[in-house]
Amino acid sequence: MKLDVHRLLAEINEAKKDPRACDRLIEQYMPFIRSETAKFLKRDPSPEDDELSIAMFAFYEAIRSYSPIKGAFLKFAALQIRSRLIDNYRKERRHQGQVSLDAPIGSEDDGLTLMDTVQDESRPFEELGVREATRQEIAHLTAQMEEFGVKLTDVADNAPQQQRTLAACQKAVCYARNNKDVLDEFLRTKRVPLTRLAEGAGVEKKTLERHRRYLVAVLLVCTNGYEIMRGHIMQVLKGGEAS
């Protein structure tokens, strides 16, 4: 059955206003929610699985935060679900040590292997889910970055190195995250609003311009719930938020 995009958008808009309509939409898309949870767990979820409840709440969050400029809704919702499941997985592992996401991405020859160091013999299915989610998230982000004329390798090549420029980029990103209209403009025009960021954050426009390609990646992970990539990229912004 072909998805009626216009009808779905109308249902989402109604769900934002009416909790009962929201519940109906979640119930309607439970097969989709279960499917995305199964991709993460590498098995069919049971009603007792916390992951299924987390996925349902992530779908609800996707409804509340969605706008057409963020792309197709189901792709957006799938990314939200994976992000929340990964976030939960990482929190559960904290007593065992942080999941390493520090593999370099500066060279095409290196491959996209951010999760190559993840090991957890006690929960192999969840580990495979994280790895698969990582690959999907990187692929999705890479495709979205290409719409802005930026490659994934630009993140490493164009990242700020000096503390002064790190601080400037940090302020600009924080300003954008606290002003939704700035991020909406960024997605709509596919251009980094350098003037608005510079004026709003109180930093030099020239500094931001030198790191425009890097800012494209960081701003994108701030808009679409890229949990893994946000954790990796935001580390560069020392002292900045990672969530």
C-alpha cells in the first residue's frame, strides 16, 4: 500500500494538537515501531522489553518535533527511534565504561567504523543493533550533508583547532540550538546563517566562515537527532553540550 504523504502530514498536524489523535497515530504505526525496535535488537521485541516502550516514546517525540523541512517523516521517526535506543544502551553501559566513538573519520580509506571498538559479550544483540544503527546514521547524515555540498571527511578537515575558534563555534552552535528559527532557516535555505549566528553569539563572522563546512555537520546533528554522530562531533566543541 502506497503511503499517502499528504494524509500523513495532516494526521501529524492533528496529533500535535489532540492527544487522542496522537495515540491513534502511534497505534496505527505500531508495526513500524516494532520493526525499528527489531532492527536494533536483532530479534522481535516482546511487550516486556524496555526498548519497545522507548521506541514508542521516540515516535511520539518525532510527531511533536516533525516539520516537512526535516525530510520524510518515517525516515525522521526511524532516526529518532534509533537515537533513543542507542542513548538508552549507552546509559546502561556506563557502569562498565563508556562506549568508544572516537575512531577517526578523516580519511575515506579509513572507512566508517566509529563503533569498531564496541564489545559486550553479555549483550551481543544490542551491540549488533548499535553497530547497524551507526552505519545507518552515518549514511543518512552523509546523504543530508551532500545536499549542503559538504562531505563527511570535511568534518575532520575543517574542524576548529585553536581554543579561540573552538569557543567561537561553541557559542554559535549553542545560540542556534536555543533559537529554533535559526535551525529552521538553516534547513530551509541549506545555507549556514553566518550573519545571524555571529551577531546572536557575539563572535566574528570571519571565524565562523572559515569553519562553515564543519558547522554544517554540527548544525545538522542538532536538528535531526543524530545521537551517535552528535556524541562524536560535539566532543570537538570542548565544554559544549553533548546532548
